[in-house]
Amino acid sequence: MPNKINKLKLKKFRGATDETIFEFDHGKRLVVIFGENGTGKTTVLDAIDFACNKNNEVSLKNKSVGSQKYKYLMSLSSQLIDLEVEIETTESKKCIAKFGSRGDVAVDSGLPRVEILRRDSILKIINGQPKERFEEIREMVSYARIKQVENALREAQKNISKTYDDAVKAYQQEESSLKSVWDEVGDKLKDFMAWAKERSVIDKNDLEEQKNYWDNLCRKSGGLQTIDENIKVSMKKVFELTGALTQKNNDFQEKIQSESGKEGLTHLLENAKKYIERQKSISVCPVCNNDIEKDSLINDIDTRLTQMQDLKQIQDEIALIVLEKESLDGQVNKDKKNLDILYQEIIALLKKNDTCQTKTIALTKEKVLDSSEILQSVNGWAMKAAQAQKDFHQISLIQRSYVNFLEKKDEAERCAKKTEKIKTLLQEIEQVRKKAVDSVLVGISSLVEKMYSRIHPNEGIGSVKFYLDPQKSESLEFEGTFQGDLVPPQAYYSESHLDTLGICVFLALSRYNCHDGVILLDDVLTSADQQHMGRFIDMLEEEAKSFQQVIITTHYRPWRDRYRLPIKQSHEVQLIELLPWTSESGVRHTRTKFYVDEIRESIKALKFDRQKVASKSGILLEHLLDELSLKYECKVPRKFDNRYTLGELFDAIDSKMRKIIVVSKNLGDTVALQNILDDIQNTTFVRNEVGCHYSETGALLADADVRDFGNKIVDFAELLLCEFCGSFPNKNKSGTYWECYCGKLKLYPLARPK
């Protein structure tokens, strides 16, 4: 589905002081927003420009209101944060545009492309200096896709140049690194790069295996050394604890002798105290069966325990020493087992690698525990492990540096070739772009001439051609004809001719740049007379088919009325009418009623306005009869202003003509107009007596008579309008009848019989 604007919601944006919603009929390509000056026409288009183009200046761009023009976009007495424009597209995409922290426009992607034409843009395109003209249309004629390719190539050239510089720097660093290693350990009889190349093919697996072997042997022997040292420390501690235990036992024996007979008594008294304290009540000793008093007995035990405290302390110290010695003995046994396991693993490693076998293999377990040759070899093995690791890393460094050197050098060479290719391609693209711009300008000239000639036929002006000045950079020139001579249009064309020329240029450019987008025209044509305005509107209706959606604002009332009357009703046009603006309600609008709909509503109104119905029905009837008389070239009295009465128009469509006029509807049903025209003609006095003049005859007519007259005119109008596309039969495709836009309504004959 084409991406059109389906709904527009404004909140605190310019003249929209309150929330305002516009709903556009996505089935219609052309939207005409009519409003008198000051009703908010520019506000509506500014809002679309603000959201779709992220334009924070909109129509204020060329106005002298300071540098921060975006501050004037919110309604009076509101803040920037209050401003909000919401657009819903026909693709069901809803985007809300607001101001960012720095006055930029924040909005999601997905909105349609929009081109907008304002009055000041026309002036720049037509009356500006050549460079200003090009600046005004730059985005539309610069062939965006080719320009994108060109910019992409420039960016690619920049990136490749950076990659080239980085690659050169990288391979030079690797070259320097290889040279440094060669200076340190390389074969000086060979070129350092040749030496590095030889080293780069060495199989690192053997070196890595040796490195891993020595690392493993060194790690295990180091662990063996650590466990051996731990055992020695533990044994020393056990020896010290044994001595301390002997001393404490001697102290205990001496204390026992001094406290003869009290050995074990401390423990007994403590248990007896705990037992007695746990009893809720006790009066007999559980040992001697003698009477006791609980609290007195506990106090007595406490006194005796205090007297025996020294003996208890020695017992506690002996117990702690015994516990610590047992723990150390257990740790020593565990370390000895681990020592034996590591010893066996080391022996297995030594046996596995024949190149590393030594007489250590024959050592016994006892010698290992006595700081044997394995422990003496730990430092030597560590040196060998370090050397093996150094050799491995050195080869790894050489190989890595050599590979990187080759890769980066190759990358630098490839980048140099790419740079040359891009440089050549960029020159070719630039030429293509310039030719493309010239082609666009030629196409624009052709389209402008086509549109311009529709507005100004046979006036001796036009044939406008646009071109770039070959001697200048981006300087847009144009010329046109005036009475057969090539001239600068600004010097000879009237204001209205220049205005319409500017609009045609914009539409032609938009055909190239935004044919799949939305076109906005902000009340751009004010200087044309009625005749030129009518042709301009016809041209615009035709050109609207080239775009997804065209939204126009205008204060030109005949433009609105053109679509209200049946003859120019179009299924392609939506009418929106702006109401007077107030600071309280802001921008307001209503649906413009078609003439037929307005009469129909007036007929059904509870408060019936008979004069309004009669008058408007008469105007509608005049419009329909005038169109029929023009189509069939009926004879009417010649008048200066070409305005005729109902009587004159009815007389023009004489009885002979009335007999042959037939309407075919719904692909089969036909209706002759003779009886209908005769019946309506007999009731036209209602219009004259009620709608135009006051008379007693008119006053005596009942409301039902006026309603009947109005209904007849409405029915007549609907008979001549297609119920599917809503248009009048104005097209001649068959050569035998007139037909509506969709072809389902036909009006016979095509011409008055000779």
C-alpha cells in the first residue's frame, strides 16, 4: 500500500493552541484545504514538514526572527515540551514528532517523503541568482542515488587510505620486530628476512611438547620440594610438641604427688556439679544416699574446684598438646603419601622422555626424603623449562610476525590498487552525475513546458529551458520564449506567469525526486486571474496522479466552490474547510459539503429554510443546465458576461434535443431526460417566487411545494452523477457518448445532431 498521510494530530504547534486532528481520505490523491487568511493553513503544512522532514524552522526559515527560530513553533503560553505532532500513515505507522533537548526534531522513521513549496521558494527559483536557484533545488536535481554512490566511493577511498596507512605501519612494525630478534639470536650469515622465512616453517609442535614437558616436570618437582619442606617443618614441630608433652606430664605428676589421691577428682567434681544442676530438686546424694541440700552442695563443689584449678589447667594443656601432635602426625602421613605420588609421577615423566633421563631414575624413596638428587635437580630443571618456554615463544613470535608481515604487506598492496581503481571510478561517477543532472534539467524543461502550456495556451510564452552554466560550479540558468524570441523570463513575464512557472518547475522536479511521496503547496498562487486559475487547477488535478498524495492550502474560494458543484466533483479530491481561528480553540476545520448534500440536508432540516432551499436549488439547476447546453452547443442569447437565466437555458435545450438525451447507469439501466426536464421546467417558478423575490404568490406556496422542488433538483443532479466515482460524465473515450471517470455512467448522445 502506498505510504500516505492518513491522520494528522497537532498539539500546541503554532496556531493549534488546542489538540486538532485532521483525517485524510487515503483513497483521494488531492486534498484541498480551504481557509481564509489567518485560519491556520500554513500551520497544517508546517506540522507535516516538521515531522516528515524533521524541519525545526518550517515556514520561518527565511524570516528574520533570530537564530533560534524553533522557539516560535510552539503555541503562545506553552513550552517546547508541550509541542507534539503525530502522524499516522496508511501503512499503520504512527510517529510522534517532538523537540529534542537541543531544539532538534525527534521522530521515528517510517514517515513518507515530503516536498513542500512555499511562496518564498518560488521567488528564489525564479528571481534568485543562478547559484541561489541551484541551492534551492539542489536536493531535487542532484541525483541523490548517484550522489550517494559518489559519497560512498569517497568514504570508501578515505577508509581504504586509512587501511593502507595502517597496513603499512603494521608490516613495518613486524619487519622491525623480526630485525630485532635476528639481531639478538639470528644467523648473521643470512639476510634477516630469509632467516625469518626459514624459522616461520619450523614445526612448533616439538618445541611446544618440550616446553610442556619441562613445565610439567618443573611444576611437579617444585611441588615435591614444597611437600618435603612441609614435612620437615611438621616433623620439627612434632619433635617440639613431644618435648613439651613430656615436660607437662612431669609437671602433672609432681602436682598429683602434692595433691595425692586427687587424681581424676577434678573431672569427677565437674561431672557431679553438672548432674546436680540439671535436677529440678534433689535431697539425697545419688552416691552415698545421705541427705543433701542442692545449693549448699553446689557451692561446696565450686570451692573445691577452685582449690584444684592448677591441676585442671595442666590437664587441659596436656590435652591440647596431644590434640595438636595428633593433627601434625596426620598431616605428615598425608604429605608423605602425596610425596610418594609425586615421586612416582616424576619418575614416570623421566622414563617417558629418553632425552631427559638421568641417574635420578635409580634413586630410592628414602634418598628423596633425605634431599636426594631429584630435589637437587629442581633448579636445573626450572632453567631448562624457562629455556624451552623461551624457545617456543621466540619461534611463535617470529612466525606470527612473519605471517602478519606478509598479510599486512599484501593488504597494503591490495589497498593501493583499490585506491587507484576508486579514484578512476570516482572520476567516472562524477561525470555520470553531471550528465545525469543535465538529463534531469532537460527532462524538467520538457515537463515544465508541458504543464506551462496547459495553463498558458497560445500566449506566445513558454519553451523554458534549464541548464547549468558550464563555466561555473552549480549555477542554474534558464531562458524562455516571448513572442518567438529567447529572453530571460524575469524581464518579460508578468508576476502571475512567473508564479505559475515556479510551480511548474517545482512539480516537474518533484516528479523526479518525490514521485512516491507527498507534495505540499502552501497557498502558492495568488496572482493569477480566474481564467488562468481554472486552467492551473485542471493541470494540478492531472499532475496529482504522478504522486501518492498532494495537499494544497488555498484562500481562493472559487477553488473550493469548483468542487462543491456536481460538474467538477471528483473522486480524487478531498475538501477540508478551515473555520475562523480563536486563541481558545486554535485551528478548527470541517468537511466541506457538496452543493447537492447541502440542499439535501436543508430539505430534511427540522427548522425548514424555504428561501435557502429554493435559492440554492435554482443555482444548482442553472449549473446543470449550463453544462448540458455547453456540451451540446445549444443556442443561447449572446451576453457580455455569459450568464443566463433558467428560462433561457431551458429554451436552449429544446424539445428536439430533450427527446434524444439519455443517461445510462449501472451498466444497463437507461433514463430519458425529456420528462424530467419538462417536469422541472414547470416548477421553476418556485425558485423565482420563493428563492429570489418576495411575492404573495410565493408566500402562498406550502413548504411541501418547496421541498418537492428541491428534491426534484437533487434527484436530477444525482441522475447525472456516478454513484461509484461521484463524477459527472465529462470524458469522451468512445466517440459516441460522454462517460464518467470510472465509465459506469454514460450520457448520450456525444453531440447535438446536425
